Amino acid sequence: MITEEDLAQQFNVIIEHTHPSLWQLLRHCYVKVINPHFYLRGACIKANISYAQYIGIYCPDRIISDVIAQKNLLREVAEYLGLVEVVCLNANNLVRDRLSNLKDIYPHLWLDLLWIVTQEPEN
């Protein structure tokens, strides 16, 4: 069985080999395959999207607009892997949100996001 981590790795490899300029942006982001079935346990629409996985790209402030500009290309690669959508999220906002419980519920994700937002841009 292909895991979500394997799908995210395959997504990154395809982008790295086929679109190197886009890879220069994505390598500063955290890419994760998200399975909404886990998050929508009590929702009525659960049966309709139980296998609809998508790519979440957590980007720092400085490059999120550049990544969003390439969203159609990212969506094509995601569809090639059987994923339904690409969602770009601002990692800076998630880390700084005082009301978020991300640090308590998903500490590893929170640390990864903290890492990408504190990295200096390369020139």
C-alpha cells in the first residue's frame, strides 16, 4: 500500500525532475498529502470524499505568491498521482496563530513549519 508520505515524496520527485525552476521554490516548503476522511469523521459528506486525498503545500510568506502562481502545474502533477487538489497554506500564519492548537495536536508538523519559516532566503 502506498502511504501518504510516499505520495508526497513522489510528488516532490516529479516536480524536481520535470520542473526544476518550480522545485527551487518547493524545496523551501513542506509538502504533505492530506486525507480529509480522517478530518471529516462526523461530516455527512464523508462517504463522498472518503478517498479524495489532496496535496497541502505549506509555504513561507516570502514565496507563497510564487507557488500559487504555479498552481495549475502543481495540480496536473497531483492529478497524475491520483490526488484531487493542491492547497497552498501560509506557514507563517499557522505558526503565529495564537488560537491554533496545531502545536499541541501535531507537534512534528508544527516544528517542521517553524523550521521553514525561519530559514533565510537564498540569493
